[in-house]
Amino acid sequence: MTMLVTFRSSAAPDIVMLRDLAQYLLGLVGKGLDVRGVIAVDELPGAIARLEQAIRDDVARQSAHEHSTPTVRVELSPHAGGLAQRAWPLLDMMRAAREQGRHVMWGM
């Protein structure tokens, strides 16, 4: 059974994503996936910075890999498709929540 996680904030539209991706992204920002959780307003700047750094690191790894083996592309990440693409909705929500002084909450 596929589990879905819904992220909510009064600063942005809801985001629904698969449990595995939500768990991975929450781990990057220093949170664990529980049935419910919150990234508090005062935690948002650090969480945003950590997610942005993880995206920069992922882009650098992809770029280095593509330049070292131009004829063969191997996905090294369990979250193929690029972290930036997969993390963007949550990152956008966190930025909006920070600007408006709102929490980001999630639940399964």
C-alpha cells in the first residue's frame, strides 16, 4: 500500500507526496517522519538552508558524473529525477511560510 504524506501551511497550497520521498526530504532538513509533525517558524531558516545545500550538492554530483562518463548515465540516487525537481514544492512552501511567519505541518 502506497502511503501519502500531506504538507500544509497557511502560506501555500497543500503538497501531497509519497512517503519515501517525504521521509528523505524531512531527513535532509533534520526532521523524522512521524504520523504528524511540524517545522516551526523558528526552524524554517535552518531547514531551508539545509535543503538548499543538499540540492546544490546533488547538482554538483550530477554535473561531475555527467562530465566523467558522457556516454553512460547512471542514477546513483535512490530518488532519480534530481533532488531539485523533487524538493522544489516543499522548498517553495517553506520559503513562503518563512516570509509569512507560518509553520509547515505534515500528516499521513
